Amino acid sequence: MGFITWIIVGAIAGWLAGKVVKGRGFGLLGNIIVGVVGALLGGWIANSLLGIGGANSGFNLPTLAIAFGGSVVLLFILKLFKK
């Protein structure tokens, strides 16, 4: 996946995850960081644990769903450590 695609998917996934988990976003840069790290985490979960290989292939709905899922998991983990 190209660098620009990672940023776009990261921004969208981070923003959506921020709305679901915390009720607000983290600003553009924060959303991109959460989304990109979440995409990496979601890709690992999809590939290693669920056996879904090659799901992160460009800007499409499965990639966005995996990035969003990984971002939600990441935010829940961060929320555990914040308390």
C-alpha cells in the first residue's frame, strides 16, 4: 500500500475509532497515528489470528474495516493503561 494511502486510511480509521471509543477525535495528526498503528495491528490480527491474508491491499472497504478494527482495539488497550 502506498504512503499516501496509509495516511488517508489511517486518518479515516483513526477518526472513526476515536468517535466509537472515546466520543471524539484526536485531531488530524492524532487520528492518522492511531489509524496507521491500528491498521498495522488490525493487519496482524487478521493475518495471524484470523487467517485472512492479503486483506490490506490498497484503498478499499476491507482495508478500511481492518484498520478501523485495529484502531478500536488499540484505543481500548490505551484506555486500560490510562486509568
